[in-house]
Amino acid sequence: MILALVLRLWNLGRPDKLIFDETYYAKDAYSLLRSGYVRDFTDGANAKIADGRLDGLLTNDPSWIVHPDGGKWIIAIGEWLFGMNSFGWRVSAAVVGALTVLVLARLVRRMTGSTWIGCLAGLLLALDGLHFVMSRTALLDVFLTFWLVCAVACLVADRDWLGARLDDRLRPWRPWQLAAGVCFGMALGTKWSALYVLAVFGLAIVAWELVARRRPRAVLLVGVPAFVTIVGTAAVVYLATWTGWLLHADLYEQRFGLGYGDYAPWGGYVDQPTGGPFGGVIDAFRSLWHFHVMTYDFHTGSYLAGKTHPYASNPSGWLVLDRPVAFDAQNDLPAPSCGAAPDSSCMREITALGNPAVWWTGALALVASAVAWARTRDRRWSVPVLGVAATWLPWFLYDDRPIFSFYAVATTPFLIVGTCLVVDSARRAARTPRSRYAVGLGVGLLVVATTTLFWYFHPILTDALVPYDTWYSRMWFGSRWI
């Protein structure tokens, strides 16, 4: 975790400007700090922020946010501590990224009973290029990943907690399930895609317990309390992330509730509020529902369908790093600035590219995990399979609109869990000195390859100034990586 934190904090403020979708989330976070809700920014705000001129940035109009505020409030913590600058709006992502390394290491240690395999999991995540870049950028996906890993870790801990208390009496008080509900609520309050993971692992935790108790007919006795504890808690926490919106619902009603573009008015209550002591609360939640409908239509409706983006990619290629995303690039910089040949030029680029050693090994381990789960019915193998399925497969439903490979950063920890379970299985199966040596050699080669490739790709992950030829040599798949 310390290694991951140092790597992510080093030169974190470069480039000293808003890059890629930071233009939305870093600014939304600043607005939350200033007003308690997200407001529109004036024209030219990005240039003013880069110059350190923060006066007159915000308009009086609430903004149409397309993701909840949970992750943006965490970004806002860094801005509150260090100011509205590139380090301030990125530092929260760096800290949360490093914490994800710790939680993943603990999760794998719990699943394998091996400290060194847990440390292997943490190292692989610490040196993955995609997670590294997302931990150094004020986007929401690294926060989503953290809360999802925390939630799954809580459910795995719940299964172990239950295993020490198996008896004929069902236990309604499950502290780890309650903690998982909190984590799922924060994940949903960051991005709605967490709903798939909640649904998949919510069913999984019930199945795990039914198998452990050997009472398949007790599905309601197990499932209903789990639903109330996990889903109920998640719903409360999710609504809490909308507190700022709810407190300023009247402003959103006046801008969006009277009809907005092609969207119909929200209802007569906007002009004639509901009476009574709770009328304002009722109208606020009615408006929040209508706002959700608008936002869901934005994500899944006709507006984005058929749109294109140069870095959009089909999910079928995400696990093999088919199409990384360049978050920022400066081309054709003077050759003397980086010591390039006189007839060449220099480059700076930040590319959200996974570490091939982590991802390609993880893809193979995923197949092995699926086979092992089918053959052994061991619940441990279900974690990487279900985790990848819930964070990756749903995107195939939306491949008719621009989606990006960096969404798969939430998949990375589950690929690593699969890799570590394969390593653990090989370790347990090794009975002779030669076989144990083979396992050690394989793990050593994986660590060396991961470390070497992280160092090799580091310049294009961190906006380093490099000769054009140095940059191009790292574009292994030509135009697919450019």
C-alpha cells in the first residue's frame, strides 16, 4: 500500500490542468464544496482554473449531473485540504487507489490463508498501469473500484464469520453484511454500474450460506434478512449521497422540472407545491425520481446511441487491452527539449493502459477459475468469475454508444484474485521440491514481468517528456493503441 501510494503521489500535479473528464468531476466537486450542490460553470472556466483564478467561476444554475455525488464528495476532500489545483483534485484518487491495494491484499490473504499471496495481489494492483492512471486522475472509476472491492471483501469475511458459527439457528445480525451494504451504497452513489455487482454478489452470498448450511429450502429465511441488511442499507446510504441535491431540489425543479429540451415537465407540483408539514420532503423525492429518469434516459436512450468517439471500444477487447484511452497528449514538441534527433520531435502522453503481464495473465486465470469452479464447486473460485462477470459483461448491453476500456478498472482486482487463486492452487498441489521450485519460478517471472512492464510503460502513464520514437515503440498494436 505504501509503495502504491508513493508511486501515485509522485509528480501527481502534472499536468497542471484539467484533463479528460476531470473537466466534469473536479469542477463538480469544487461546486459541492462551495454550494452544497453542483452548479454550472462560466465559459472559459478551465483556463481560469489553470491560472489559479477562482473568482466568478460558478453560475446560479444547477447542473445536470449524470452520476451521483458520492465520488465527487471524496474528490472534494482533496480540494478542501489542498485547494482547487491539480494536486488537490487528484490526491483523493491517489489515496483511495492505494487503499484499494491494501483491501485487495487482505481479501486474497483471507481467501488463500497465505500472506505472501496476499502481498502478490497487492503488488500486481499497485503496478497495473490502468489502475495507476485512474488513481492519478480525478475520475470516478477508482472510487467505484474501491467500494466494490470493499463490499466483496466484507461478504467474503461474512462467509468466514458464519463458518465459525454454523448451527441450526439462523443469525439475523450479520455485521459484515451490514458493512457490505454501506460499501455497496457508496459504490452506487459513485456510479450506477455498481448495481450489477450488488445483484450478483447479493445472490451469491445467499447461495454460499445455503450450501454451507445444507438447507436449500431455507432460501427465504436466509435471503430475506440478507436483502434487508445489504440492499436496505445500500439504499439508505445511496440516498444519503443525494443529500445536497435534495436540500436544493427547488432549484432543480425550476430548471429541469418545467420541461427541459425533449423532456416533459415533472408534474403540476412544481408550480403548486404539495401542502402539509411533509409536502416539501415529498416533492423533493418526487423530483429526485424524475431526475433519475432523465439521467437514465441520457445513459441508455437515443441521445448517445450511434454516437462515436475516437477512443470508444467494444467490451470484447477490454480484457486483452485492445483499445486504451489517451487522457492527455502534447504532440510535436521541439526535439531539443527531450534530446530527440533533429528530424524528430518530443511527446507527452497519459494513456490509461493496463499492464499486459497483469491483464493477460488474469484473462487466462479467469478461464482457469471458471473451470475450477465448475469442477470443484468451491465458492472461492466464484469470486473472480462473478466479479469479472458483474463488472464487464453488462457493458455489452450498451455497445451501441461510446463506452471506454477504462471502465474495466473495476474488473482489474477480480482478475488479480483469479491469478492469485491459481497460484495458491498450484502451491497446494506442489508435493516435490521440483514442483515447488516450478511454482516459485512462475511467480517470480510474473513479478519480474509486471515490474519491468510497469517501468517500461511508466513514461506514457505519467505525462513524461520522451522522444517520439520512444513513445511510438510502446504502441505495440499500432493504431489500436494510438
